[in-house]
Amino acid sequence: MKKSHIVLLVLIAAALTVIVSMFGDFSTYETFKSAASEPGKKYHVIGYLEKDKEMLYDPKVDPNHFSFYVKDKAGNVNQVVFTGAKPIDIEKSEQIVMTGYMDGNTFRCNKIQMKCPSKYQKDQVAVGI
């Protein structure tokens, strides 16, 4: 094998390693309980907003502190502290996907993705004459 072929194979392997490391965040959705097993480790937790519990956001005191409660897929309810402004229409969201870590009994997240209900409902049918 020529030296140029060996160098080319090494470069290709290095490029693949860089690409996989950049896009290698293949995490799955976890629960608060499984996230608590390794405090400080970053997890994606999916759940539902507990609308009957207290939501705290006062932009005059701290515009980057929003506290609320979420029930995960296993039924565990935890306090969530979001480092950022309160997302608009979070009360209307169907599900919430949060990226963060457990700190004691509090899930601290820095990213929230809201899954909103569809505008189109199956039982709504337009009838024309």
C-alpha cells in the first residue's frame, strides 16, 4: 500500500471521528428518577406542566429565573428551574421537553422545547353546501 493511501485512510478516519463527536448526542428521554441517579449529568426529560402548582417568574427580580412543576412519564412530579425567561404560552403546551440536570430534588434546565397541540382536530369537519 502506498504512503498516500495510508495518509488518506487516516484522514478519513479522523474526519469520521470528528463528525461523530459533534453529532454524538444520541440521548433518550429520561425520568426525574433516572436523572437523579447521576446528579450533574445532562439529561432530556419529557413531561407535562402541572398547571395547578405554583409557577414563579418575576422579571423585575431576576429575568432569567423561571420555576414551575412538571410531571414526567413515570408520574413523578418535580420542581423545574429554567435559566431563562418564561416561555410564551407554556400553559398551552401539550408536552415539555427539558434539557438539564438534577440538583437535589430540583431539575435545573437551560433549554425547553414545548410541544403544542395540533390546530387541526379529527372531530372538526368542514361541511360545504
